[in-house]
Amino acid sequence: MDEKKKEYFIKRILEERERILGGLNSLSEDYQGATDSKAAEFEETAWTERDKEYLSSLISQDIEEMAEVNEALKSIVDGTYGICVDCGQKIPEERLEVKPTAIRCVKCQEKYEMRRNAANSGGLGYRQSE
């Protein structure tokens, strides 16, 4: 990957990082508000608990996305950005354009997701051929 493209993707990744940080700050404030509220009614308390669970799951997703951003930045420093971690082939720039933090080519990502989904479902209906 040439330097101009690398700089472009660094900019995209840093923009993604700022978006995630902004979301995390907002969600953290919302979560703090939900945990600080003293609900007098049972129904309001139940809603508050659901809100906290929902906000917590959104925060977890943002933390996972931030880990992907950090890995992408590390791979740029290491000189491995745009190389699939599974097969070692170049990740097409079209894929990086859509997901600048991608660490796998589409084919390997699909295999990875199949293995992960099978593991999460107890392995039902999945037969590993590799």
C-alpha cells in the first residue's frame, strides 16, 4: 500500500476513533444518569434497569469497536495493515474503504464468523473442514 493510501486510511481510522469516543462519552453520561436516578415507582424502576442493560450493551459494543481501531492503528505501525491475519493475502482496498479496521478478507471473515457462531451455539450444524 502506498503512503498516500496509508495516510488516507489512518485518517479514516482516527475519524472512527473520534466517533466511538464521542458515543462512549454520551453513553457513559446516560448510564450514569440511569444509575443515579431514584425511581419511586416499580414500573419506573423496571424501565431504569432495562435502560441500564441496553446502555451497558451499547457501551460494550463501542469498547469492542475501539479495540478494533487500536488493532488497526497497531497494524499500520507494524506494517501489516491491509493484510489478512488468517490467510496472509492483501485485503482489497474496497473492503478497507467500507471497514477500515478490517483484519480479515471477506472470505476469511465469513469462515471466522461461522466458527464463532458455531462455538456460541454449541457447535450444532457446523462441521469444520479445515
